[in-house]
Amino acid sequence: MTFPSQPHQSPQSSQPAQSRQPVPPMYPVRPARPVAPAWRWQVTRVPRAYHESFPPYQRPRLRPAVDVFFWSWLVLTVIGLGFAAVMVIGGMLVTGPGPALLSGAIGILCTIVVWAVLSRLLIYRGTPLLLAGAAVLWGGTAAVLLGGFTSSGHLEQLAYTWNVPELSWSLAGAWPEETAKVLGVWLLLHVGRTWWNRPWHGLVAGMLIGTGFEFFESSLYAVTFAPMHAESDIAGVLEMWVSRLVAGPLLHLICTGIAGLGVGVAVYAAGLGRGRRIAWAGGCWLAAFAVHALWNLDTGGGAGAVSTTDVVQMVLAWGSGAALLVWSVVRCTREARSLAARGLYPAVTVYRKVPVAPPVPPVQPVQPAPWMRPGPWQGPRQGFPPGPAGG
């Protein structure tokens, strides 16, 4: 029998290939979803000397954190800066440019001097100039706006409603001002967490914010009360500045430094639970509020007269606050010196985003079909005769 040279073709197979319909698969094929790359934050804290030992093109760039804390600080500071500018211009219109410019120059000079003294502290070491300037700027703008023109009037009325006019200045001044200043400490500890990464940096931020608040407030008081002087507005400005520098100097620096230490411990201290962190922040704020409230306490029944009791009370308030601040600085300096002796301070914290490998799905064991599972027999299969080898 002879076979044809070409294989037999059915009528369907004789159709051109373009007209053939593709055979659908047994199961529908689901397209693979694009997997977005996963990232995580890698936090590395190294001594600053080690970081700067590398060339600039090999080491990570240090920069402030631009997040919700930064934008909150920026918005409130810009609003406070505009408000401060309006107040300065208003003072010039009332007393003329001379007293206002003189008061502002004295305030700037005092700020520079105190800032220079603070920069010599060991706990200040490693603080960049712009970050310290941001703290001083918050104290002179946003803290003055939030602390002096939000709830002060209502709290003063509350004291008279309670029939305790002695507390009017304490509530109107200490409560909103300390809250506004410590808010700046909390924001800047997050914005500058690359450089401020120790508990005592809250103390540093608080003293800088208190410095800005102290001298801007003194400038406003000098311009406001200058026309009351009998001789001239210039003499009124100088007299007010002398009284502010002699009676209770740097009170806001003292109070905000104490409150800032509590925030620094709450944010950066290691080995503390949530309850102890809240206790540190709240306790230090209450201590700062107590010092400020005791200073503002009017023991003369709200008449504004200065008596011997007032002097004793203000000396007690300022002395206790200064002693607490000095103790905090000494304690923190001792800890910082211990780290600096081992080359671990000052340190910088580098935050970088690194890719993360996508998770590998677990391997599911394949269950064989029932007819492929081994039976309960032993030896030859049931129903089949044994083979030559017994299998």
C-alpha cells in the first residue's frame, strides 16, 4: 500500500491560518497587577565628627524635616511676623520713629548677647544657626501672637468672675504664654530632629524661644509706656528697659527652658513609657506655669501697687525658677560631657528612604486529586494481579 506524499488535511485544517479562531484557555488568565515599590524610613544616628569625615559628595545631606510640623511652624510664624510688623508700625505712629527704633535696637542687642552666651553651653553644641534663629523667631512672633492676643482677655475676666482679681495677671499671662512657647518647642524638636536628638535639646529650644519672647515683649512695653514719662519718650524707653532688665531678668527664658526640658524628655528619652513621657511634659510645664503665675500674682488685690509682699513673692518666684533652670543645665551638661568624652556627642540623625523587597507569597501545598492519593493497601495494588517482581 502506498501513502500520499502529503498528509491528509481535513476541511477545517484546509482553511487559511488567519481565519482560525483562537481556542479559549481552560481558565481565564488574570493580568498581573503592577506592584508599587515599597519604601521604609531608615534612621541612622552617628557622631557629627564621623559624618563630616566623609567628603560632601559621599555623605547624606543634612536638612530640616519638611512635614506637617514644618508647615505648622511656618504658617504660624508668618502670621505672627505680620502681626509684629503691624505693632511696630503702630508704635512708630504713636511715639515717632525714634523711640520705636531705639527700643528695637536695644531688644536686638540683648537678644544677640544672650544668644552668644547660650551658644557657649555644651548642650547647645551642634545646633545650626538657622535652627536656633527659627526658635528665636518663634518666640518673638508666633508666641507673642498666640500667648498675648488669643485668650488673655477671657482668662482675665474669668479671674474677676471668680472674685479672685489677684489671679487675673497670672491666668492672663502665664497660662497662654507658656502654652504658646512650649508649642514652638514641640514643633521645632520635630523640624530639627536631624540635629536636635537629645532630651536636653528641648531645654536649648526653650531658652532660645524664651529669649525671643522676652526681648520682643520688653520692646513693646517700652514703646507703649514711653509717652507716660514726664520728660521725653526716649527717657521713657530707657527707663522701661532698665526696669525690665533689673526686675526679673530673663524670666521667659527661665520658664520656657524648664517647660522645654519636659518636652525634650518626652520626645527623645529612651526607655520611658507613654505615661512617664506625658508626666515629664506636663510636670515641667506646670513648674514653668507656677513660676510665671507666682511672678504675676497681684497680692495687693489687683490695684497694681508694689508692696513688700510683692517684692518677696517676685524674688521667690524668680529665684526658684532660676535655681531649677541652673540645676537642669548642670544635669544635662554632665550627661552631654559623658557622651562627648566617648566621641558620641554631638550627633546627627540621618533619615533616608530605602526600598523594601516585596513580600514573597507563601507556598500553598498542592493537594492531589482523590484518585491520585495512595490507597490503604500494602504491597500489590488491589484488583490487579501481581507482576513478576510482586509489584
